[in-house]
Amino acid sequence: MHYIAVCDDDETVRGQITAALDSHPRRQEFAVEVFSQGEELLAQLRAGNSFLLLILDIQLESVSGVEVGRIVRETMRDSATQLLYISAHD
């Protein structure tokens, strides 16, 4: 089983992303965990939980998605996890 993390502070956007993932034809092959703050996701990563894909909102309240990605790559030295940045802004 693969794990995907969705991290966005907008509940509507989180719902849209999870709905899109739920409609995937191979949905039974992955689990989705949803976070509303970068800190929550980082706590899970630091606790040893790993994800195949992180879908990260660029602009989050205190720890941005870009900062989460930087920590994953530089501090945690994780080059395997895929990062997908999203934004509701133009």
C-alpha cells in the first residue's frame, strides 16, 4: 500500500483533492492522509511515517508547503518522496 499526504489549509481544496484521488481507478492501492497545517505533516514525517507523494499547498499559515518540501529534501535527506506543489492563487 502506498500513502499520499494532502496538506492544504483550505477545507474546500482538501475536499476537491481527496475527491479526485478517490475517483482514481486504482484507489484501492493507496491511502490518503489529510493535513490542514504543515506542522502536522512534519510531525508525522519526523515520527517516521513516510509517503509516496506529498501534495503541498504553497502558502500555509506558519510552515509553508515549500518549507515542508525543503525540510524533506535537505534536513531529512529524502529524495524518494514525490512533491507536488499546489496553490489556489494565480
